[in-house]
Amino acid sequence: MTFSAAVKSALTPTGRLRASINLGNPILANRDAAGLPVGVSIDLARELARRLGVESELVVSDSAGKSVEIVTADQADIGFFAIDPVRGQGILFTAAYVLIEGSYLVREASPLQRNEEVDTAAHRVTVGKGSAYDLYLTLALKAAQIVRAMTSPSVVDTFLANGDDVAAGVKQQLESDIKRLPGLRLLPGRFMVIEQAMGVPKARGVAAQAYVAAFVEEMKASGFVAESLARHRIEGAAVSPATGH
């Protein structure tokens, strides 16, 4: 992959590649035993920086909403987000590199058995504020009330503290909460599939976006994304098909 001086300048105006990293989605990023950020998004950021011939700088936040704000405010050069038209007002997205399932969690004693039963006026659904699930369910749920936790990792604790009816989020995060807290279960299947992509601030221009988009396609095709997911022991996330397939 070649790039022009203009593209490099657009992506690295500070001389470094600043990557907005969301630790609120354990599929994409987490902390290792030493407390350092690790995950597929970090691997992609560092590989892109290497190709551009610059150092990477991680701008870490604990929620998708904050991560989006950082990139939209031009405080980072790239980010890793679920594709969404609301976020698209300030961010130019690539195609997806990873597909992630969104699931519902309830108490063991809940009468709810299917995803289709959630959307009634009697139910309160807890989601992470500004997360892809929040954006999706805000449009998809017509009757149920949405309750917003501060971050995605705090959804289940908020759901329990408030006495809400359903928690919604990344399937793997909810499965982790089930291991941590007794008396919880997932509803079968999924209510959505989230397309996780890379994005750049809109002001950086379409040439910068096109270079990052081509980078994503190469990372999928070469096995880089699949190898990263395997190395970080991520289950339940699939590498997105190549664009056009």
C-alpha cells in the first residue's frame, strides 16, 4: 500500500498516529495483567502507524460515546467504532473489520424467554450510554423504556441496582457478567449484529479515509484480524467479509 505525503499529513498532523481506544468493548480492547491496553484495535492502530512510518499514541477512554467524541473533536486521528449514521455526521468510516453480536440479559426468574418479548411498555432496558446498542435500540424499541448506564461494562450493575428488566450489550461482556454475578441468563440468539469499523475525523478528507479503508481490507484478507482475535482469545466475534462480498 502506497500513500501520498498529503494522506500521511492528514492522518498524522502531530507527527504521531493518535488512536482513540474504547476499553468499554472487551471484544476490541482490554487491559492486560500489567494494566496496559491490548486487543485487536490496538494491534491495528500500531500496524497502521508502522506503515505510515510514525509512532502510535493511544488515547484511551472507557466508553464508545467518549471515544467518538475524541475523534469527532479532532483529538485523535483514527478510532474504532460501530458503524452508525449518527456517528457518521463527524466521522468517515471504513467497511467493517469485525462483526459482534448484541444480546439481551435478564434475571433467571424473568418471564422473558425471547428477544421479541422485550419491547413492551412494561419493560426497562439498560444500555451503555452512547454505545452502538444505545443508538440502535433508541430507534428499534417502540414501547420499552431505555435506561442509560454510564459505560457498557457498568450496564449489568446498573440494571441490577435499578431493578430494570433487561440489560443489553456485547454478548461477551454479558457472558462475563453472568460468571461474576449469580442468577442471570442470556436470551437466546441476538437482537443485532454490530459492524465494527475504523474511522477518521470527517475533516481529514476522503483520501485519508480511502487509505484507511484499503488498510482494513488488507488486514482482513491477510489474516491479521483473525490472528489478532485468536491471540487475544476473543470468542464470538467474526472477521467481516471483504467489501463487495
